[in-house]
Amino acid sequence: MGRSCGKSGQESINNGLQELKKYVEPNDVVMIHDGNRPLVSEDIISDSLAVYSQHGSAVAVIPCTEVVFESDDGISSCSSKPREKLFRTQTPHTYKFSDIYEAHEKAKNLGIINTAASCMLMKELGVTTYFSKGSEENIKSRQQMI
């Protein structure tokens, strides 16, 4: 497939899905993965497929080990979140093609734009996210892929 770059993560994914629609069936499994996460392991991919098989979707996550503060001004805070309840998402995100394609179509109709990741778009649409195994080694490079 050609490049699917867009102005946002949501637009890039949608562009890829539009192209992919030419080649797949509605019930085919689609894994969406960041091009700047080059160290994804076979275990992460296998677990994503296993969780997808059980629940119909999967998003790689790792538990948050840091204390996380919420701040309105970026300077100070009196509010934190319990880290035991927080998970950092990674890719892959695994969905049935028709589910993720229809989510993007619905988002367009609802005016939902500029979500950074498929799991955020699904959350905005009220869809439950099921967690698969991520890894601290599944790092996201700070450089953009060319």
C-alpha cells in the first residue's frame, strides 16, 4: 500500500483503511501499528490476536508505574490519579475490519476529529477497549518516520 499520512493519527488511519477496503473482507482482522514503534515483538502480536479472538478487539498496554498528576496550567497540580488504575497504550490495536472502518465513518458523521489513536476514537464512540500485553521495549521513537 502507499503512504497513508494525514494531518492527524485519525486521518492517517482512516486513509489506510480506505485503501485497505479494496483488498479485505469485512470480517478480516486488522492490526494498526505505529511505524515509529520498530521493536514490537512476536509475543505482543500473538497476545493481541489472542485477546482479539476472545473479545473482538485488543489494544497493547503497559501498566503505569509513575505517579501521574493532572494540571490545568502545566505549572502546578493538586490532583493525581492512582497509578494502579492507569495503563499506557501502545500499538498494535487489533479490530475486525468492519468495526474499525465503521467507527471511522461514524466519527466523520459525528464530527469527531483529531483522535491520536484508534483506541481513543473507540472510547469516544463508547466502545470498550480490551487490553493485550504491551512491553517497555515496544518503544515509540520520537523521530517521525519519513
